[in-house]
Amino acid sequence: MDWLGWLGWLGAGDHEIGRQVLQRGVAAIAVVAFWSTLNQFRPLLGEHGLLPVPQLVRATGGRLRGPSLFRWGYTDRRLVAVATIGIALGASVVLGLPQLGPPWVPLLVFLAIWLLYLSIVVVGQTFYGFGWEMLLCEALFTVAFLGSVHEPPPLLILIAVWWLVFRLEFGAGMIKIRGGREWRDLTALMFHHETQPMPGPFSRQAHLLPPWFHRLEVVGNHVAQLAVPFLLFVPGPVASAAAAVIVLTQFWLILTGNFAWLNWITVVLAASAITDSAWHWTIPAIPADLGVEAATTPLWWAIVVLVASGLFLVLAWAPLRNLCSNHQLMNASFNRFMLGNAYGAFGTVTKRRIEYVVEGTDATDPDDPEAHWREYEFKGKPGDVRAVPRQWAPYHLRLDWLMWFLPLGRRWEPWFERFLLRLLEADAATLRLIAHDPFGGERPRWVRVLAYRYRFATHAEFRATRARWVRTLEGEIVPPASLRE
């Protein structure tokens, strides 16, 4: 018997494209996340990393803040195995292979990916302390219950996805309204394109747009985050139009910045609210009847969907209460499994961009006026004033992001001291995290850290100097240090 058909309100036959976008899109983001982990985790958090996970496991006695496969012990080889399996499973979903089987196959595949990535995030410490990490975990778990191509997409699970988008967008909007005055007086985006953590190739052009445009940007942001998310739950073309607005605003953020996979996964999640009919109306080549016809849904799967929906309903209480609180938390998890989280970002906007520039020298006396100091170049963090910022998202450069946070109050952290030590040792794994080692793999005798004020060059300044940034020395943060010190 078609139990989802019998309980007609459980099936969403007009959202087959949405299900495909969700399953393949979230899996693709997971592949990127595991690839980022494979490339960066070991020098940052591995056995000889800046914040070694084995030390964390020993210090906690394996009692970590959430379930992790590493609670019984960490090795770099195990990390590689976890990330590699995650990539393989994610790629299989992108290819659509598990979706061809019965619904328990994609369910188990997604739950496996969720557990693998959750295992990494739980031990990732500050390098995995970003909102989009828990967002990916929650998305993987939620999408696991969408079933296969043989049953109509479960409406209750799609509603859970839309509730996730609502929390993501409305939570970010409320954080801004309750946050800095710049969001209320419409001046926030006169600064944000310049001071955001990792500018992209078009960030300077966006920053140099006239003030009236930036005010319009803020108004558009408030509408997209505070009003439009409510429309996701209105059936028919209204929800499709609301999803389209969210998707378009996210593409503007993708174009003007580098926020890892935050904007990309928001696009994927929001696009699930666009009906097949709306896709067909927009692109006639897309068939309007992709939904499952006369499908037979097992009773056990209908029960699984109902139980999962009940779980999502219970998990909704904590973030809902947080949204209504005057002390709203941003990017917070209320349980060990990183489900039913609170989201939000940039409640206040930094007005001045301060960059820590790391330099080294092979001079015997670092105080010698003739000492030649050479600058280490990072992959995404601004350094060379003539360089065009690269587009890295959805890939996540974790070291570069944490370097942005240091001048905002985290001036000195253990991982940063160890990073300078690794530069003095010319550690090959650490040097692969940056774009350019000015010593070609050789050890410098001294390193130091200077603070510079960075701002985008005006059109006139760029024509005169061909420099995209103008920087001014603010002071010395770390005086010359050697291995002996």
C-alpha cells in the first residue's frame, strides 16, 4: 500500500527537483568539506599540528563535547581514512547511486557521512568553530530522511529543511537588528566589503560602489532575512518566489566574498522550496511531471519519516526560544549532535581592517638596519597590496580565517605561537598551508609580526600605483623571535 499516498499530506510530489538538489548539493558540499579536511587537518590539528588532537583526547579522557570516532584515540592515518571514506560516500550521492535503491540506502549513506564529519568537527577545536560546520552536520542529518527516487519526497522532511533555512536567515537578520547600530542606520555595507574576513576578486569593486547603493544593499538584506523566510511556508508559487529571492541574495554574497560553503549550502537548502512547476515555468525544457507516479511506499518508511519529523519538532524548541530571546546566541548548538542549532553572523561590522603580517629574516642581528625582512604570503588573507584576492569559496582556508580574528581581540593564542615556531623550523607541512615561503624551505633565523591597517585603493590610487590595497603600519605585535626564544 502507498502509505504516503494514503496520508497524502506527507508526500510532496511537486518537489522532486528540490529533493535532487538537496541530496546531491549537500553531498557535494560534504565532499568539499572532507577535501578541505584532508588537506589542512594534519598540520593544524594532527599528531604534530598546532593544536594536536591527541592532547585533547588525553586531556578529556575521551569525554568530548559530542560523539566522535576519535574518542578512542586519534592518528593521522585514521583521519585520512575518515576523510577519504567521507569523500567516497559523498561522491556516490552526487552521482545519484544510493538514491536508486530503497530508501534505507540513502538514509544510511547520509547518516554515515554525518557521523564521519561530526567526528571531525567535535575534535576540530577553534579551527572548526565556524557556524557552517554545524550547519553542514545538521543538513546531512536532515537530508538523510528524503528517501530514494522510488517514493515521493516526504513533505514533513522538506518542511524541516525550510525551518533550517528560516533559522539560518531569520537568525542572521535578528542578530543584525539586535547588534551594531550600522545595521539600523543602513551604513554596515559601506565597511563590510572591505573588512570582511576574506575578500574575493570583486570585493573591491563592491566596496567602491556609491553610498546609496550600500544603503539599498542593507535594506535588501533586511527584507531577505527578516521578511522573506516566513514565505517559505506558504504553499505554491509564493514559496518558490521566496526561495528565489534568498538564492539570488546568496549569489551576491558569493560574488563579493569568501564565506567557505555558507552561501553555497544556503542556496542548496533554499532551492528545495522551489516547486517542479516553478522550475518548468522558468525553464520549459524541464519536465513539469518529474514527481513519482503511483509509487509504493513501505509502511516502515512512512513510520521512519513520522518519527524523524517528531524528532525535528522536539529539536525546534531550543532555537525557537533563542530567536525570541533578547540575548540571542549566534552559531550555537544546544545538544551533542549539532542538530537544531542557532545561526547568525556579523551582528556588528568591523570598521577598520587590521592585518597581521608575518615576516622572517636570516640576518644575524634582527635589529640591524640592514637586515632584510621578507614577508610570508597567505593563500586568502590579504598581504601583497597588488595581488587580486582569489575566489576560494566553497573551499575553506581555516588558517587564513583565524588570522583575521587575531586583531579583533584574540591577539595571542597557543596555535599562533606554535605557527611561528613551525615557520622558524621551516616545517614542510605548515608551509604548505601558506601561498609563499620567502626562504624556499630554509629556516629563517628570526620571525616577527607587524600590524598593518589595510583599506581598498580608490580608483585614482589604483590608476596611479596599480595597487589594490593601501596599507599603513600600525605597530609591532611580536618582536623578533628565534628558536632559542
